[in-house]
Amino acid sequence: MQIKTFKNAPKFTLLQQFAVIVQTGTPAQINDAILALRNRPEFSGKAWQINFTKLQSIFSDGNPRFSIFALGGNSKLPFVSFSTLPGVTCPGAGDCLDFCYSFRAWRYPAAFARMVQNAWLLRFNKRAIVDAFKDIARNNPAGFDFRLYVDGDFSSLYDVDFWMLLLADTPSARAYGYSKSFIELLKFQGRWPTNYQLNISGGHNAAPATIEKIKALPITRGEFVAVSIGRKVKGNEHGTHAVNAALRAATKGEKIFPCPGACGACTGKGHACGMQTLKGIKIAIAMH
């Protein structure tokens, strides 16, 4: 678990305190915490109150009130995906906390509540996640692309065990993800699923020796790193000649694949982060 410091963002600090309790507390403590949070004047707005009420219902009966998986359909990420709470589920986070985009979603009550729901389900009702994933597989008999963790990460060995078993049991899922939970992954003693590609995420807190062990895992495609080119780029600048040239200059001639920003169409044969044929090649994106 890693904690982010929010300067001049007291609401985010309160939300993070609640996230810690969701990730570590007992059901009774979580119930008390959501009640206390909804009674705060900072969250008196209608949208916060509606979504906190939904969370209270989830904590009461265990049934999800938000979609567990995003089903894609947008130009940036046209894949099925899963998210949970950032930071508190990220034991391997390092300086990535300084620029993590996941916290931006906390401006939106429903987005935050959905992250909370999924974190809670991973702890107390994994069956709901399994059932929802199997429904997606049944509705996509030809297979589907799946990004595991848009927000958040493997918080423990138990999370690794859960997802690796579920993916192995769902061969139609073409899964990939980015992770910094290297210690948790290295503790895994089961059989790695052949339908999952791991991208080593930059900004971690791991030692070089640990990274070498991760690179040796059969699931590892390679590194995915955010690179500073001297400024933050806008979303529509990814993939442009100028940004790609700046990325190559910043990586000092190292062989890289510049990320164009939008998933799904970065190569003619699929998306780079999920391609075993790009094993060992670093994928780089400009900080944004």
C-alpha cells in the first residue's frame, strides 16, 4: 500500500483515508467510515450522496450496484477492463504516485464509488467478479481483449492467485496489464496463464535485481515506461512525429516502440502491449 500526498485537495485526502479503510478494515469499520464520510459537509452534494448510498447497499448485501467491468467502446481503450482503487492497492508504487492519472477520476463520485466497489468485492465477494467475467466470455465466444487494472494493481498474493486462476480458466480472454506489484507476482506458485501479457510499469520502487526476475517470468512482455520529454504533452500529441522523435532522443537511441496513446490500433496486428511478438521491446509514452 502506498499513500499519495494531496496538496490543497482536502476532499481527496478524505477519500484516500476512506480508501485505506476499504482496503484494510473490517466490514463494520467500512460501514462506519462510509457513514462518517457522507455526513461530511464536503460531500453534501447530490451526486456524492447518491453514490455513497449505493456503496452502503453494496456493503450491506454484497451485490454490486455499478458495472464491475468497463466494456470498452471508446477510442482510447476499446477493450474490456477492470479497475480498483489506486495507491492503496499499489504496493510497488514509487514516484509514479506523483503523476498517476487514476486519482483524477476521484473528481467524479460514480467513478470513485465504482473503484471502491471493486476493491470491496475483491476482498469480500470475489464470486461476483467471476460471474460477471464469465458472462462477458459467454457473450464473446470468439474471444475478447481484456486489460487487467486500468486503475490500481495487485494488492497482494491473494489478488495474483485470483486473477491468474480466473484467466487460466477463461482462455477466450486475451489479457494484458501493467503492474508494479513485483514482489506479489514473484510469490505466485501456480501455473501462469498463457493468455496474459505483463508489462513492467515504470515509476516503481523495485530494485534492479527484482526487475530482472520479473523479466524472466513467462508472462512478461517487456517494460512500459512514461518518459519525460521536458514538458507534459496533450492527448492528441501522442504518436506525432515530433513527440516520437523526442521520445527517441530522451531514451538515447534505445530501441523503443512509441505509444500512440490510443489502445487497439497501434499496430496492424493488434495492440503492442498485448503482443508476445514485441517481447523485450520497451514501449514508451510521453508524460502527459
